[in-house]
Amino acid sequence: MMPEQEIVTKEKQQVQGTESTRPGRYYVPDVDICEYPDKLMLWADMPGVSEKNVEVMLKDSTLTLTGTVSPETYNNLSPVYTEYNVGNYFRQFALNEDIDESRIQARMRNGVLEVELPKREHAKPRKIEVRTA
Amino acid sequence: MALIRFDAFDPLSNLLALQQELERFIRNPAFNLGPSGYGAYPPINIFEDREGTVIISEIPGLDPSKLEISGAGRTVTIHGERKREEVNATGYHRRERPFGEFSRSIQLPNDLDMAQATAKYENGVLTLKIPKVEAARPRQITVNAAS
């Protein structure tokens, strides 16, 4: 176990490179990716994004995550002090693992996108029985 | 201070307008936060509307029952804990998300009515509304014609 560090706020990073045709900033969501024998699990922090406004796409081994926020929340509010900006989220990953696209599942819970990426049958690790001669 | 108004027919330029408005007040030096400033978790944005102060904070992936908000005088404290979802993973490819216990106190410039404060946690965003005390609200003053 790693010792629990003090939790600090990181500056949001804007998406570099590809430019969107829509005006407004896109941010890179923080992610955790874990590997299990039969699947990969991914979590992405996308605060302000509801389950209706998130898109998960896997095409040609590229996983694309997009989340859109709705600025309506801020109607009639005037800022006096701000520490972060709001924006849509975008991130892409090239997957090395052989993922079974038909079985991908995604859930959105409290602003966290959870994606389950099951490995294809032949990509799962197999224990090989060693027999005595 | 401009009030943000959005044209309901154009949500795309609305986001840009909002981003520019938020940018103008980023770490506003004229605003004294008190003990914990920028960098403390969770990040906060402070707004004003006609009723009072609105604090919005991005704290994704929180169990709402683990979120405690308390207010005393002009100070509001947000306390909670973010816990990891994964268990028994065989390996990690990325570990970027922050986890742990946090507590942040924010000092507000006005006298607010903590007893009337409301908090909402939706899509990982906490919205805390604290109305002004009755005496601080703007009042319409009737002008009487001299008889």
C-alpha cells in the first residue's frame, strides 16, 4: 500500500492538437486504467457531465471519450472568484489489448465515467499445465 | 460586474461566453478566501446572484453520504473523502485521479444566512447556495409624495 498523500487540486489541461469546429475549450479528463486478467477497466473524471451527454467509441483500436457540459447551470450567476474553468472533455487512447467491442459497457456515476473493456477470449492469459514426462 | 446572460437559442457560443466570463475572475486577488486558497481540494468557483452566494465545486465520484458541509459565521467547510473504485487489479496503466480525505474552509465576504443554505450534489458537482441575511437584501423603498 502506498501512503495516502494529501489531496491537491491539479490545473485542468486543455486538449492540444486537434481543434474542434465548435467554439469553447475541451479539457483532458483525469483517468485511471486498471488491468484485470479478463478485462481493462477505465475511470474518467468528468464532473458536470450527465449520462446523456457522454460518448464512448471504439474504432480501429482507438478508444474515444467525449463528455459535454451544459452551461445552463450558470444562468444568472455572476462570478466573483474562480479557480477552474468549465468545458467539455475529450480523450483518446490507442488500445494494444485485443478488446471485444461487442461487450464494452459504460456507466456514468456522480461525474465519473466507468468503462469496462472485456478482452477477447484468445487474449486472456491462460495457465499452462506442466506435466511430468 | 456583468451578469452572465445566455441566449437560449445558441448553446454552443454560450459555453465560450461562460468560459470567458469565468476566466476574467480566475483567482481574483480582490477576493479574500481565508485559510485555504487555490490548490486546496476541492477546487471552487464562487458566484453571486440576487439571493446570495453560490459556491460550485467539482468533486466527481463522491458518495454523497460522505460529504459534510458545515457553516459558521462567514466560514463554510466542505469535508469528504474520495475512494478508489478498483480492487485487486493485476496492473495499472494510468493513475491520475486524486483520492483521499479532504477538508476545505472558505471565508465569505458577506453576512450570510447559513440556516437557509441548501446543497445539491449532481453529476459530481456540488452546488451550495447560501442566501444573504434578511438585513442585507436589497429592498424597494417606496417614495411617498409630500402632501
